[in-house]
Amino acid sequence: MRDRGWARFFILATAAALVCFGFACTALAASQLPNDNHTDTADYCMRAHDVAIGLSEVQSMPRETLEAEIASQSSFVFLIRDNSRPYADWTRITSGYTADFSALAAVASAEGYPVTVTLQRITPGLPSQITFRVYVADDSSTPPPTYQVAYRFASGTEGRDLPDAVRALQPEDTTGKAGDSFTPAPVFDAVAENGGTWRFAGWDEPSQTVSDHDLLFTGTWVWEANALPVLPALPECTPTPTPTPTLAPTPEPVPAKAPAHRVTPGPSATLTPEAALAPVSNTRTPRASTAPSAPAEPPGPQVRQGGGETAGSSGEATPVGARAGGMAGYAAMAIAVGLGGVLTAQMAGIASDVRVLKWYEAKKAKYGRAE
């Protein structure tokens, strides 16, 4: 390849002058520059001129039309080298080659974008390529329009609004020009609130490119309730058995013992030996009689005629109705004591159940508020 350094320097200077002075107010169509990028190989003689074009043309023209226009202005000349014949008789190639415009961008450049043309190989292992440059000059008098790029968060849970802690994570709005691409962050930290958690579900569009209108990204957050804690099992409420009152048997009244009936013997006769040897006579000797004391009346209970009273050994009378009333009073007192014990046991069981119920309600209210 021939050294064309001076020509490249001239082209760069010319392109810079065009950018700065010549094309500030008018559109610049594609045009051929003097540098012909002459390249010779063993198989080909290749020439391709550099091209200058305005940015407005690059932005407005369809890509296929733009590439065809640049190729036309570059004026490709591809000849098959045949040293046995005059140069004018070499065969011209007008098809079968490829041009790579992938480096060309819709941005002004004073350094130029390289375009590489590749021809079919004739000699195996010997590539045949030539490269020329496309210089893009900013020919617009006004800056290109900018468009708004906005980000909004929305609640995906019906009946719940996003809290301030979530809205604080929303990206700030920005602007962009045609061709700019925007990709918002796909992940955000979860935010806890009111017994649940807000989680980011994603954007409606993961990425967008500015063309001729504003862009809007809408991110959705979903509220998830926290799992309720497992409450400990309540202790089984075993009622306290109510003791059955045992009535003490009423003792049977024991009647007072009557004193033993004693008989007071009279004076005994003294038997003398003489009297013992004396003949028995049918005549009874009268004894000195002593008046025996009247026998005492037995002290046992006696019922008086029409009096309704009994007499003891002391002779005091006790009413029968009073004795019966005392026994009934003992029985009523025993029943009252038994019922009081039953009521006390029932009240103790109810108080125990109330304490358990209050404990359970307190736990339920605590975790209910956590929700």
C-alpha cells in the first residue's frame, strides 16, 4: 500500500474546516474528497475516495439509501491486475464485493468512520481489501430536540397506596436525544410497612430508545403480608372438680341413764347358839319391824299426760318441739356449708378461665396490630 499520510492530513483539515465554518446553516450532502486511498495487491488495483456528509443527512436518510449514496460518492474502482496487458485493458469489477458500514454512526466526527470493502479472493490466502473514511459534519444550526424520560412507581396491590419510603426510591427524571437508550435499574430493596413488605415487581418496559417522543417507565410494587407467627398452644383448661359436700351425721340424742334402783335391806337378825339348838316352834317370833323407805321412782323418761314434756333424772322438763327444731337447724347449716363450698369452687374455676381468656386476647391483639 502506498503511503498517503499527507493526503490523510489534508482530508482531516478540510473536514474540520467544513464542520466549523462551511456547514453551520445548510445541510451537507455526501461529497467525494480528494484522497483516493489507492491500494494495489497481486490480484487487484483498488481505489476508493473518502466521503464527507452532513449529520442531518445521516439522521434523516434511511440506512440503505445512506450507504448507497456514500458508495456512489466514494467512486470505487476495482481492476483485476494483469501485467501481461496494458492498464487500460484490465478487467473492471462492479459487483461481487462487500462494504462494511457498521462503524458509521449518526454523530458528528472529524476523525471519520472507516468503511472496509472486501473483494473476492483470487490468490488463495491473499485478502484483497481497501478502506476509506466517511467524515460526518454537524451541519445543523439548532441543537437536536431533547425528549423527557420519566420514571413512575405504581401500587400493584388494590386498596394500598405506596408509602413515602417506596417513592423515595423512584429514579429522577432525565432527558435524551434521538437514538439514546435508557435501561432503569431492575431491582430495588424491599420496604417493610404495616405488618407487610413492599416488593418491586418490575418495569413495564425493561429498556427504551428515544426516537421522536418522550419516554415513560412505570415500575410496579406489590405489598405482601408478613406470615403470622405461630402462637403457642393454649394450655388445656381442665375444670377443677367440685367437691361433693359430705353432711356430718346428726348424732342421736342419748337419753340420760336412770340411776340403779337400790333396795335398802332392813336390819338382820343375829343367830345365837342357843337359838340354834332350841326346838323349832311353829310360832313365829315377831320381828321388830322397821318401816322400809319408799322405793325411789326410776328416773327414766316419762311422758306427762297432755303436757308434751319429758322428765329426766333431775326432774327438769325439755320441750319436744325444741329438740326437733335444733336438729333441723344443724341440717340446714350443713347444707349451707356444702353449697358455699360448691359456689367457691365454681368461682375459682371461672376466674381461672377468665385469666386464660385475657391472656389469649392480649396475644391476639398484639399480633393483630402487627398485621
